[in-house]
Amino acid sequence: MKWNTLSAGLSATALVLALVGSAHAKDVKSIAILTPEQGTDFGWNQQGIDAAKAAGEKAGIKVVVAEGLGYGDVRPTMRELAKDGATLLIAHASGYNTAAPEIAAETGVAVAIVDTPKGLKAGSVADYTLSGHEGAYLAGRLAAKMSKSGTVGIVVSGEPPSWNSQSAGFAQGVKAEKADAKVLYAVIGPAAYADAAGGKRVTEAVIAAGADIIFGQGNGSSFGMLEAVETAKAANKVMFIDVIGDKSKIDKGNLLSSVVWNMVPVYSAMIADLKSDTYGTKSYKISLADDSVRLLKTPQIADDVWKQIMALRDDVISGKIKVEPVFEAAQVRALMSSVTEPPK
């Protein structure tokens, strides 16, 4: 486990404005984010940490990072962070959804959890079940346009709501672009987020079944997916579409795109709600409209194809194309041409 802090001081002007603000405004001096893996995955963990730091700097408050905590019991770490003065604990993993509200009740420190829209508690617990389904829809349209085999694959490290909504959006995009395209769907495991070996094994199987574009969702396991794509001995060059982050720095020519998430507006809104005593009254979202969800442009995408995708983006934002989130795994599976479950 590694902890670090980011500090930023309020300017004199900002401090005066804060002091003359609402008498009921909460004094937010520091926040903390807890992640199961290190913030070096170009995905869920890294984007969360980077966003928390950016939001904290913007608000002029200290940010404490507790990373690499795993998926076990994080209550002791949460208690320590609360004791150290954190005003908000961002529990950045679905596996922390039970512990975090318990710690909030025990310590009085507000927490943020994921994948629990019904878990809101005024002043105490807020949810950020983020969904990049709109971006995933565009990724599906892109995949169908560029696939030479007519078969694409989705490989997931589990079936949490955020993954489900993107899987559904991607499949809907593929079918909207090419109705006869095949969408293969494979699950590495029930919570195989860090399983890189499993990611490689399952992705290799999907490629062997004919997929030449893989839409991968998996945190650490995505590195195994990417390795399978890079080393594939297939009739067509196999390409990879990532989620949440940007792996361009380690790309060997197989990264087609990514559904990139920007969580800075989410964490900034949490801080603002804490200060105004409205925290825990609503969930937080990301979307194409404010660019908190965007599709990554890489050299693998021809300019004319990208222009078509951007026109579709405009149609989604305007409402001409409607992409509704689908959070239930059973509904997601119903959209697929075939489903491969993990071994028992």
C-alpha cells in the first residue's frame, strides 16, 4: 500500500469568499480516495486518482491517496483516514460498497460509493455509478465499420453495472451499424478485475472464434487482453478498444480507441455538495454532452471514418439517437450473439 498527499492552499481572496459564504457551509479541508489497484493502469484506478487530485487542486484542498488496497476489508484504512481528518472518503471499488457506509455511520465522515444508486443517504453517502454507454455506442459503430471479419468481441472482468451498460451500448452500436455482425461476449470471472492472465486467456479464445476487434473492460486484466490482441495469429489484424483511460503510451499499433472517462467534474461536484450541505441527495453521472465521456482518436482510425463517428456523436447528444443505459447482466447477455461464462 502506498499513500501520498497533494496539497493546495486557498488564496486570500478565495478564503475571504469562503468565510463570508453560507453559515451552514461545511468546511472541507481534505478528501481521500481508496483504490484496489495501483494508479498505473491507464484505467479505473489511475483515472480515479488523477481526477481526485485535479478536483482537490481546483478546490484548494488536500487529497490523500490510498492505493493498492486490494479487494478485501478496507475498514481499518478508512478509520485511519477518517481519524486523520478526511472530510470525504471516495471508495473507488464496488467491493467497498458495504464497508464504506458502515464507516460513514461509525465516524460521521461522508463516503462516496459506486454501483449503488439506491444507497444514497443525505449528508453521508453518495453514489457515482458512472456509465460510458454513450461512448460505448460510438465505439460499437466504429468497430462495425472497421471489422473485416464481421465478428467483434466483448471481454469483461466481471459484470458490474458500469461494465454492463457499456457492453450493452457497444453491442447496440455494432448492430445499428451492421445488423448481421456477430458480437461475442465473454466473462473472465465474477470479479476478475486484476486477472491479467485470465484476460489474455479469454481474449485469445474470443479471437480464435473469429473476432478481429475486442472491446475490453477490465482494470488490470485489460493488460492481458491487450497482450492477446498484440500477439494474435489471426487472418486479420486484431484491434483493441479500451475503456476509461488512454493506453496510447504503451500501444504497439493495436489500440483502435478507448471510451475515455473524465471524473474530475464528478469529484468536483461532490466537493461542492459537501460545502453546500447537499451531499448524499443525488447520484453523479458522466456523458458525451459535457465531454466527461469521449472516444479516443488514434492513428488507426481514418479521418473519413472519424468524421462519421463524430456526426453520430452529435446525433446522440441532440437526442436524435437515443442510447439508454442497461445495467442488468441478464439484459446485456440477451443482446449478444453468443455468451461465454467463466469456468465454475
